[in-house]
Amino acid sequence: VAEHGYVDADMLRTSFSLAMSDMYKAEVPLYDDLVSIVQGVNGSVLQNVKDNIKRITLERHGAIRLGSPHELRTVRRIFSLLGMHPVGYYDLSVAGLPMHATCFRPRDSQSLSKNPFRVFTTLLRPELLHSTESRELALRLLGRRRIFSHALTRLMDTVDSQQGRFTCQQADTFIDEALKSFRWQPVAAATYDEYNTLKDDHPILADIVCFQTAHINHLTPRTLDIGLSQLAMQAHGMDVKERIEGPPKRQCPILLRQTSFLALRESVRYCHSSDQPGQFIEGYHRARFGEIEERGAALTPIGRKLFNELFEEAMDISRTTGQKMDDALNLAFVRFPDNWPELYQQRLVYCEFTVTDKALPAHLVSNKYPQEDLLEQLVSAGVLSRAPITYEDFLPFSAAGIFQSNLDNPSSSAMGHKKPFPDQQGFEESLGCSVLDPDVLYFTMQRKSIQKCMQQLGLGVF
Ligand code: OOG
Ligand code: NI
């Protein structure tokens, strides 16, 4: 487990995600059913033997919603110790939500193959709130709460002084203390009136601001067949969302398809008023839900551009003809190639190469081919095999769809007339560093796999 007495970040991430999964199972029993359903389906999807089933069985993404730059920066410290780094910027204001986000996740193939645990992390943008009363109330409540224990921050300081490495005992304490920040706390950090003021403005605002922790909102297992899993969820009597978000069903899956069951009603005790701390009102809160996802190939900028065009075309078709979005998507996506050779040749998806056990034909040994041609020749000769790189990130459109489908009052907008706009720089200032560009990460994975193959084949440096 530990090298030179220290715990490796990939191991720690796995222990943390398993501990989080156990905690969430106890909090949301339906989650346990969901995981069993997905694992049943994955076990039966036998044609996918090439997938790394160990990785897929462990694979989860979580979602948390934070209120302040300080909370975001502390979460960044926690995740960095687990080998998870901020990747990508997501503007949710386009969907009427006063929030923006990043995804904390491992960044290279090796760590991803061990455990790709990722957490979609949103931050409130108080400046986008339409109501001055809500904004001031939110900032007051956020300024007062402490979602991280002293033991946790002390331990992180110690670990920093050990170059970010943990002893086994420190690792156990870290997991316990860090989990406390994400546990569901049934006693609110706001009065019932305060909660209702914010909730009337927008339910998400109350969810972000009124609790003592950054409770994990959902923990999503990865399915190899989302259609089958959705049927199984319905058969199990779960209140499943009608549509699957994302691209339509295809032979060659791309990006991400997701669906969820509707949010639970959870009991909460609210303080009666700030000057009578001992008195409570029993109420409830509805925010947490179950979600599943099917992941496909990561798209290159060319592929993403085509995807966005077709997605918009589908929305236009659906708007103008009144057709169902799923039918409109099927119509529009006829123009997105659906076989791997074409997807590779048109550079629509990223891929990783590996050397097979087939011998290198003599005519390919000389260096007379330009780089790209040589790769194609090596693949045709069966010397290299090529597989799509899995998409490790999120889709803001789907996120917005999932957010909206889980709100009590989806039509309200806390932003009023405020115009949506992205503010990556503001987000990075809150975070205390810049976010990584997902395209650079995928491109690097592809390039490294090529370099490794060329080295193995003795074909020089690419
Ligand atoms: C996050 C929504 C985004 C996803 O899978 O797209 C997300 C949230 O509800 O806080 O998790
Ligand atoms: Ni999610």
C-alpha cells in the first residue's frame, strides 16, 4: 500500500471514493439499488470485454455545490492530495443558473486507469443574483459557516510540509475528516424563514447556502448500456427522468449520455430563529438525486464543433416542427459518422495506440513516410491497434437539463433580467489557480501513446 512508508495518491483516491460511496449508500438507500442495477447490466454487456472492467466498476462521479471562494480553494487542496485537479470551465449562467463550475479529476492515462473518480464542483456567483435581499442573506450565511474541520486543515498543513505525502495513519484521518465536509447534515445552518426566502428565489440557492456541509448531491456509477439500465431502473419502480441527456444512441458512443431519478424528499431541522438556537422546526429539503451515465469517445475540437452544430440543428428542428428532441437528434446526427475508421480518419475522436504482437513489415522500417501516413500504414498492417480515448469530462447542456429536472420550481430564475456571461477569469481567481484545458490533456494522451509505440517499434522519436 505505502511506498517508503507513504500512501500513493491513486490509492488514497480509491479509498476516499469507496468511503464516500459507503457514506452515500447509508444516506440514500436507493443509490445502493442503482449501483446493483448498473453492475448487473455491465456484467451482461459481454461484447465490451476490451473495456477495463475493474476501472468501470469503481468508476463514480460526484457533484458538490460550493458557496464561496474560500470553500472552493479548500476543496481544491483536498482533491489535489487525492490526485484530482481542476479540468475545464463550465458556465451555467447560460441555463439561468447563477453558478459556474469545474471538474476535479485525475489528468493522465495511468491515474485515470486506476480510478477516474471525478467531482463536478460548482461555485455560486452572488453577483448574478437579481435580488439584493437574497444576495446579502446568502453572503451573510456563507460568511458564517465552516464546512471544514480544524483537524482537516491542520492535517493538510502537516501533509504539505511532507511534500504532500501521507503516512497510513494520516491517510485514514484525512479520509474521515474530509468526508465530514461532504456528509448530509439534517440540521440546517439557517432559520426556516431564511431557507424559504432563498428557496422562493431559487431552490438551488437554498441548497447551496443553508446547510452546514457541502453535501454530496449525487454519486453516479458508469453503465455500459444506459438504455438497458434505464429500463431496469423503471422496472425497479424508480421515478426515472423521461429523457436521456446528451447525444443520441449510436453504434460508436461519443461523449456522455446521462439520466437520473428524481430528487428525494429529506427531513431537515431548521432553527426557529437566530436568537433561539435551541428551538427547531421540522421541515424537508429536496435536492439530491440518483444519476447514471454512459461514457463514449472524447471528441477533438473538429468533432466537438460538428457535435455542437448538430445539437443546435436538432434543437431548431424540435422547436420549429414540434418533434420530440430525441427524434430531432436522430435526424440531425445522421451527419455524424458512426463507425470507428471514419471517425479516426476524419479526426473527430481522440485515440490511443498500442503495439500488437504482429511483426513490423520490412517496408515500414525505413523512414520514408510522413508521420500520419506511417501511423495509418502501421494500423492497416495490424502492427498497431487503435482505440478511442474515453471522454472524462461533462456536458454543460446535460448538466443544465439534470439541474432543471430536479428542481421543485424549474421555471424560476434567480438571475432575473441579468444577462448570462462566462467568467473563467473570475472563477480562476476564486480557485487560486487556472483550470487545465481538457483538449490539451486528451491530445497529450494520444501523443504519448504514439511516442511509446514508436519507441517500442524502434521507429525513432515522433
Ligand atoms: C451538478 C450537475 C452536473 C452532471 O453529471 O452533469 C453533473 C449538480 O447538480 O450540482 O453532475
Ligand atoms: Ni452528475
